[in-house]
Amino acid sequence: MNLPSVRFIPVGAALIAAVLISSINTVDAKEGKDSKGYSYATNGVVSLPNVKLLLDEGNLGGKELEVAEITFLAGSVDGKHQHKSIEIFYVLSGTFGHEVNGELHWLTPGMVGVVRPGDFVRHIASKDSDVKVLVIWTPAGEAARVGIKTPLRCEYPKIATYKGNGDARQAASFECR
């Protein structure tokens, strides 16, 4: 059965958990198996103005996905672009304009927007308030493509935090906090 593609769906946090669980390969649970290749809990990898990269290969231990929390400032419009990975938005707060292949949908908290590889997408924050979203890219690689890089690695539970000045591509502009 071929169902039409769905661009937005009102869902709860259970969907996000299901995506994360289904995207991560099962870890060998044999007794004595060393599982130090990933973090069991994390405060993120890097914090930039308006972006916090929560999961990437460095703390996930694999290239299955990346997760970021992004704040779009009120009235901002992100230019039309494409991704090589599936991009899933879960709106945490605000009203988010989610335009896919010329079709605009306004998403509110608790709604999900989906972009498939090759789709043309544009992101719009309403003029009323900032918009905060959780973004999942699968497979990984999109964070670096859109400029979210990790110039400094910090030991858990610290996170690389931008100092507020300097080149955000340079480790010297970050500190572990």
C-alpha cells in the first residue's frame, strides 16, 4: 500500500523517543562487553548562539543520527535549502513555518515536521515570538553541513560552550563548562 507522504503530524514526545530508539543500532548486551563508546547521559556536545548540538557521533558512538535544539529568532526566515538526510522537527515552543517543496504549514508546540532527502525546505519563525525546536537528522552528517561543528570536545558532563566572541569555528572560542 502506498500512502501519501505526511509533512506534519501532531504527536507527543513518544514519537521522538520511538525515532531515537529505532534509529540506534542495538548494542551487544553480553556480560562484560565494554560499552564506553557512547554516553548514557549527556548535556550535549556543543552550545552555540541559538543552537545546542545534543547528540552526534562523539557522544552517541555511531553515525545513525544527530539531535540539536535550535532557536529561531522571531521573524527570521531561513533560506530555501536541501538536506542529504531525513530532517525531523519537533516544535517545543512558538509557531514555526515549515515550508516543504513550496507547501507551507504552521506548526505549534507538540507538532512534527518532516523533510526527506532532496526536498526543498524553508524555516520561518513567526513575528510574535522565538521558536524552539528539537531537530533530528538521520543519518548523521547534517549538523556539519549546516555549520554546527564541534571545534572542542569536553569530557562528560561538560559541554563545549561558545564564549561569545571570536570565530565559532575555532576551539579557542569555546570553553568546557
